[in-house]
Amino acid sequence: MDGSLRRPRPTRDLSRRGFLRLAGVGAGMVGGVVLAGCGGREEQGGGSGATPRTVIRFAFAPDPVWDYMNDNGIIVQFEEKHGMRIVTSATWDEFTFFAGGHGDIVSSATYETPLLEKETKIKTVTFGRYNHLRITPLARPESNYETLADIPKGSKIGVPSAVASTQLWGMYAKKLHNLDFRVGGGDFELVVEDHFVMPELVVRKQLEAALAIPEAAVPFLRKGQLKVMYGERAPWEIYQQIGPNPSHKGVMGNNFIATADWFDGHKEQAAAFLALWDKGVKDWRANQDKIISTYPQHFSVEEKEDVEYMKQYLAKHDWFVDSVFLDDAWIQAETALYGLMKETGFMEADAPTPRFEAVKPPAG
């Protein structure tokens, strides 16, 4: 591919492992790559008299599909076709990005959006989906823990945060097992730790279990020193047991979320933005093993054996969506999650339901 169609690569460590170790998921703004100033909303295309392109300011964690599209010239082609320019900032802190007025679109989880709006005082629109939540409890195989209900009360369990995915699992624990699962009280001693530290602590028996991303535990999973609880079911599969639609594939760890002001004035650009990512997830499905081998840093694996294990794991437990576009039935089932969070005390009873909107793919 012609190098002119590639974006410049960042020089600092923007791997998933690097970001998680520096900041933790959802904690602390990490300065990344900003490909253009955040103040401009239009920029000239090439040549005199060219039509200005709409600038979309987008914050996202480092991602293998984005790198694949970049390296194959797909991003630039979409920008030229749709008259837009996507200005990216690498960050795990969507709250700061929005609150500071630095962006139009961020990636955030379904269960975090109410807090995002509350903390930033900014109305949002969730208009696309990308990754399912993949944080599931890990335990030692010999413990025979299949669910949280099997773990003795009072045990130490590692969690990545006092909020976010920990609260979602608190909702599951209450709804499925009538357990009080929260930091600072409840039926267990929840210890906030780094994703990449918790698996080893479980293996060393310093924790009975831990909520962690699977890629943080690959060497231990590969060697049979850890297992994924709940029969290796992902959070969206567990939600199918208690949500309104047993076939719903949701509980998103990454949605595409825009400020309402930007979305209402740029629906065509929002559709084009989603079309780019939809192309990306289709390429992911067609080239999954190749992408993992080419960008292993985004899956936090280095050794050949771990790369191969990651390929096998994702072949069975792929957290990428089939399509980034939403429809009304999916929105209804996904937003029912908020009712369960309110019912179990993990969302304020009077909190408004964030706005979700289905966007049609652009013509052509």
C-alpha cells in the first residue's frame, strides 16, 4: 500500500498493555497522539478551492483494527470519499476528553454512559457499537469455583475499579445470587488492582478470584493455572439469562458515543464514521489471525505460544461485534440493562436513560 495513504504511527507505547499499566481502565488521561488541533471543525482538502472536510475529533484506546485500516489505507480512502477528517486522541479517560470540550465522539461502555453524562453534564447519543465487555471472573481450576456464589464470603477478590465493570458484576451478583458485591463492604473483600497484576495474585493464592480482561491472563490460562468462571461465558451471555431478550448480544464495553449537539448536526458524518468501522470489523473477521499476529501488542501477548493461544481464544470468544450499526430491537434490549442496574441499586432510581439512536448506513 502507498505510504501516502497511511497515518503516522505514534512513537510512544500505545499498546493496550502500556495503557492499562499506566492508567488502568477508565482512569487518568494519558497523552496520546493528536493528529490535528482540536479547535478546528473544518479543514481544506488538497488543492485550491477544494471543499472543506468535516473534522471529527475522536478519542479511542489503541486498537488493532484501527491500525490495520491505517496500514492498508482504508481510513484515508473513507475520509476522502465522505469529505471528513478523523482527528484521533489516544486516551482511556473519556470523561476528561468530553468535559474539556476536546472531542465529538468517544468510546465508552453501556453501563458507564449514565455516569459519563452525570460527571460531564453533557448530553450524549450512543449511535454505534464495537466491543462486548470481556471482563469475567478468573479463578484457579482446582478451586472448583463456577460462579461468585461458590466463593466463600469474606474472600479477597480482585477488581479493576470501584465502579465501571465492577458495578456491572455487582448487579449480576445481586440478580443471580443475591450477593452484595461492592468495594468497601458487602459479602467479599474487593481489592482494586491492575488487570495485569491480578492473575498472578490469584495463581499465588493471594486472591481467590479476580475480574480481569482475559488477555491479561493469557500465560496462566494457556498453562491451565487459571480458568474463566461461568463456563467461560462472556458478560453478554450472562445478561441473556436475566435480560428481556435471550438472543441479545450486547453489554458493550465499547460503544461509539457522541455529544448530542455534534450528533444532531452531523448525522451524515456519523453514518460515514460507522461505515468505516463496519468495514473494519468485516476485515477483522476475514483476517483475524493475521491481525493478531501483526499487532500482538494490542492483545498484550508477546511469546509465540501466547499469540497462538490468543488466536484460539478469540476464535471461540470474539468480543468484536458483527456490525457496528444499531437497530431499534437491539437498543431496547441493551437499555433494559439500566432497569436492572436501578433494581439492584447500582444506578440511581431517578437517573435518566441515556439516548441511543439507530443510524442507517450511508448510501453507496
